[in-house]
Amino acid sequence: MSSENIATVTKMIESLPETAQTQLIEHLREYIASLQNELEWDNLVSKTQNNLIKAAKQAKQEIAQGKSQPMNYEKL
């Protein structure tokens, strides 16, 4: 984000009453934390995507060859 955009947002926040500023900052913290979690998740998935595809193909092949059996959820 450009410093011009940051300055604009800062001015907008500063124009609010202090209680509203406090609320807004708390919402921003939560929103940013949520975004960071999503980015971390996306990064993790992208790193493991090839392995997940490989495992899915292997499972599909084993099913086609009759080497698998349905999941018995009662045994879990």
C-alpha cells in the first residue's frame, strides 16, 4: 500500500471520536490476523498440493484395483 493511501486512512481514523477509533483499531487487528491466517493456510496448501494430488491419484488407483475397502467409521 502506498504511503498516500496509509495517510488517507490515518486521517479518516483520526477524524473519528476516540471510542470509535478504539473500536476500529480492534476490528482492524482482528481482520489483519484473519488475513494472515488465510495467507499462511494458502501457503501451506500450495506447498503440499502436489503431495495431496499424488495421494488422491494413488487412492483412486487402489480403489480401481480393488485394493481398498469402505471406511468403517465405527472402528475409528
